[in-house]
Amino acid sequence: MDSQENQQNSAMHVMGGLKSTHDGMGQTSRKQFRRSHKKEISVDDFSREIRQGSRLHLAKAITLLESTVLEDKRTGQQLLQELLPYTGKSIRIGITGVPGAGKSTFIEAFGKYLCDQGFKVAVLAIDPSSSLSGGSILGDKTRMEELVRHENAFIRPSPSAGTLGGVHKKTRETMLLCEAAGYDVILIETVGVGQSETIVRGMVDFFMLLVLTGAGDELQGMKKGIMELADLLIVHKADGDNAKVAKKTVAEYEQILHFLQPASPGWTTKAMPVSSTEKMGIREVWEVIGSFKESLIDSGVYGERRQSQTKEWFHTMIMDRLMDEFYGTPDTKSQVKLLEKEILQGDLTVSNAVEHLFTNTKKT
Amino acid sequence: MDSQENQQNSAMHVMGGLKSTHDGMGQTSRKQFRRSHKKEISVDDFSREIRQGSRLHLAKAITLLESTVLEDKRTGQQLLQELLPYTGKSIRIGITGVPGAGKSTFIEAFGKYLCDQGFKVAVLAIDPSSSLSGGSILGDKTRMEELVRHENAFIRPSPSAGTLGGVHKKTRETMLLCEAAGYDVILIETVGVGQSETIVRGMVDFFMLLVLTGAGDELQGMKKGIMELADLLIVHKADGDNAKVAKKTVAEYEQILHFLQPASPGWTTKAMPVSSTEKMGIREVWEVIGSFKESLIDSGVYGERRQSQTKEWFHTMIMDRLMDEFYGTPDTKSQVKLLEKEILQGDLTVSNAVEHLFTNTKKT
């Protein structure tokens, strides 16, 4: 590969298969990528393209991290390693809400508002049932149509397959890549019905929950404890005739919030009405986030939380790896099933089963 | 050892060290215990004593399970294995509340009420800060004085040392022993400020939360999401002048509960006023538990929950064991610390750190 080739490389060229010729850690120079199955570009060049804002390179890098091909994954990790010094500068925002709360409408309005202010906005989704990845019942093709076309926006649906832990990992890494690519605001969308809110809460600075008017009924479909994860409660669709009811709902939620512990130390979780169609409350949401950030940076909570989030991510990944390795062998799997059956029949104590399992596993 | 010795064995004799001469699983006959460092009784005899209601044998068996001596632990497990067919017949009740809510006063009143009805009641505590294990600020020596002396009651404080997971395991096993010893009601006490409520919720059928009047202020010290674990909310100390306020607090809580998902499928979490000193509401609590049990047995939730609790316990113990083994080596520990530092400094990606860790661990 010569320098001319290096200069030539464009987004179009890297869409083909990629190949790394090195796999050591921290070796960042002269790693070669196959280009169009023939030509190659280096990790250095690739990472520079991302930092300079090439969306195609960013998208390709995310695909590498999501890949199940070992070599691609490695290349992705090398890239991420290279880009690590450029990460961490965005505000990371989690958004959840029950189906029907209008998450995509809100994200479109909120994202567009931010883009128009000159911010670069990345929208990621963490679970396959999110509106981004087409989980909508209506299959609404117009969702986020405007935001998608905005030059300051980057939208990436969730990887469609894999365990929650895996998706979690990929979303975190995608977030870091987006930060290195200069995105100022990362919006991570999740559906408020599963396990993913806790995971998203564990990777964002600010978490907001979209609800509808008529608190009681609407909350029925909401996961336990989800309100206690939120830094902001948005009573959405506060438009037209609904505006008045929304105000009442806000007051009701304020009352409930009074009884709950705040999600972030030193911050009082607020509730406010928003209309995405009438563009009402959008600016206020951004202002709330601004004062949240300021106050938590002052108290030191902001930085501490990021550090402990990263630490926890590390230890969760260690645990996942241990579990994968343990349950990964067909022999262990069938043994566990067998022991589980004996336990449930009342034939075996749990302690004895574990003892048995580990004694046998050690021997093989 | 001869049969005469077997017949002789009494509670006093087994308080010394114990020794098992077998360690295989499921071998229950002819296992020998050293008695007073000389004489021995068999697991069979020991388990029969427990089933016949010997409190001293029960206490000793719990001590064996809690022991850090491998041989004692093994003997304890053999006993538990032997007693397994006799477990599961009690109603398992978790009790939590903020400090000052009057948990021990309530447990004394509630426990005594049950004992007087002819039920055998075991009271266990899951964490060292509980009132049972003397975590009281006042060091109140009169706590549960009456209940302690009741012939139908068995009270066992939490093991004072060990990890939460360890204490969890021991409390579960103690519960099973108590069931084999014929206890009809198991009350498991925990303090409403830590991680232990979730763990207790994971081992009981019914969970109740003690609160005080003046919901808002009082809840401040309460853990997030704890209300959503409860099947019953008791507004305690509803006596004298407080009775009226308690009624208002009950109404306030009912309103909050309306917005939360019930802790048990098909059951609506209730709030009610109770005075332990005036013995008001005690019978009603027991009636609520009765209708809870009936309704959940009818719907099948009762049995399903027990099964999934046991399964989860098994898998949690597997995970704990894996973690212990992994973090147990000093080499891994220091490596993790080192990598953690590099990650937090932004020098290393989490994925690369994990990769590095497992590659190195495998080699050693």
C-alpha cells in the first residue's frame, strides 16, 4: 500500500470486507484493511476519517464492532482503542417510555432542535423492539424522517440479534465511537418494558421517561421501579385538548416523585409537559439537562458516576465471560439441567448440586 | 459406636465438635458425629431429633451450615439433604422497614399472636444490622423478650460475618431446617436500607414493609424500589394520637401503590394501620396473608414462584462460585486492579482489558 492509496481512500472503498494483519493489543500503526477485497487502509487512516466526521467510516466501524467474525471484531477493537482519547465529551442521554408514548416523535423533535442549534446528535437504540429498529406496530416508515436527513444527525438502530448483554456492550462501544466522531449529544433509546432501562441507566448521564396523560392507567404497562431511574419525567402529547389534562398529570407525577428517591444524588427529578408536534417544552427539556449537568459537575457526581459506570461495565463483562465459558460447554449445560430437575423434585440440596457440578467440571 | 449410644444422644451431647467420616453425596446412613470430642451420633439420629422438634439440635445444625470448617459444612449439608423431604411446608414471610419503624416490636407482637394460635414460628434475620443481631442503636435488651421465651418460637440472628451472598445462602438453608423442624411460619427480618430486601424477596412467599406515619419524610431513608417489592404495607405505630394520622398515611400510600405494579402477579398490594402495643391490626395482617396464600395457590403463582426462586438460587450460587474462583487468586485480583486503572485513565478499552485478562488467566 502506498500513500497515494491512503489519500484516495473514501467511504465507498471501505464498505467491503476488512482484514487486519495484526492482532496484538496497542499496535495501531500499519494495520492493513482489505479494500474492495484488494486494497487496504490502515487503522490510523480509518480512525482519522472517523474523527473528521465521515459517517460512512463511523457506520463501518460500528459494523466491525458488531461483527461476529473474530478478525473484524479485533479490528473494531483496535479502532476503538485508537479513538479512546477522543471519547467522553458528549452528554449521554437515555430515553424510555411505554409503547405509544411517542418516543420517536419526541426524539425527532428534540434531535432536530439540537441539530438546528448546531449540535451533532447521534441516536442509538438498545433493544430490538425499539422504534428505531422497526419495532413499531404500525411500521411507520416516516419515523424520524426529518432527523435522518439532517447533516448533524447520525442514527443507528440496535443490532438485531444477540443477548441483552451483548447488545449492551455494542451500544456502549458505538457510543464511544460516536463521541470520537464529534457527536455532542448521544440519545440512547430503549423501550420501557424490559431489562434494558437499567442497562441504559448504567451508561448515560441523564435518563428521561416519556409518559402519557392519565398516569394511573398508563403506568400499568410500565416496568417496576422505572420511575426511580428517571432524572426527568416528560408528560408527552401535551397538545390541543390534551394540554390541560397534561398539566394535571404533571402535578400527579410530581406528587409521586416526592415519595421516591431521586435517580441522581443531589438532583430532584422533575416532571414537565411536552408537545413534540407543537414544539412545546422541547427547549425546556434541553435547559433542564443543562442545569442538571452543571449541578452534577459542581457536586462531582457527574464524573464519579461515569467512572463507576465504566468500572461496572468492566466487571459485568468479566462476569458475562465467566458465565459464557461455564455454561458454554454442552456437558455442563446438560448437567445443570439434570441437577436443576433433581433440586426442584426435592431430591438434592442446592449446595450439594453446586458442589457436585464444580467437582465434576474440574475433573473434565 | 453402638445403638445404646445412639439412643442416649441428647441435645447437650451434640454441642461439641462434629465429625463426619463420609463425604459422598446422598450417603446418609452410618455417618458418624463426634460427641463431646469422643462420642458420636449419626446423621439419621440427628435429623430425627430435629424433626421431633429438638431446638438444640436445630440450633446445632444451623451452626454446622454456617461453619467455615469444611467437615462441619459437609455434615450440615448431609443433614439438610436428609431433611429435604420435610421442607417447604411453611409460609415464608419477609419483613422489612426503615430503622425506627418498630420491626422488632411488630415481630414480637405478630410472632406471639401466631404462637398463641398454636403455630410454630421461626424468626430469622438476614443482615448483621438487623434488630435481631443487636444492630439497634439503643441496644434494647428487652426486644422480643416474650417471644424468645415462647415454646412455639425459635429465634435465630443472622450470621455475623460473611458476604451478603453467603448470608443469603445460610438464611435459606436455615429456613429449610426450620421447616423440617415443623415450623409453620418463617419470619425473615431485614433492614430496609441495603441490598438484602431483594434477596429476601427472592426467598419468601410474602413480603411486608413497615412504614411510619407521614409518608413523604419517612420514605427518604428508604431504598429505591422497595415499595414495589411489598405485598403489604404496614403503617406502624398507629396508636394513641397517631391513629388518625396513620389512617391518612394509609390513604396516601394506597394512592402511591395505585401507580406501582404489584409485587406478586394477581395480587393488589394493600396498606393498613397496625399498632403492636395496642395489638391493633395484628390479626388482620395474618388474615391478609391467608387470603394472599389462597389466591396465589389458586392461580398457580405460589408454586411457580417457589420453583423459580429455587432455580434462581441455584444459578446465583453457580455465579458466586465462578466469581469466587476467578477473583480468588491474588494474581487475578491485582491484574484486575491494574487494568481497571488503565481503563479509567482512558488508556484501554473495556473489551481489550477483558480479552487481556482472560488470555493471561488461561495461560497461568
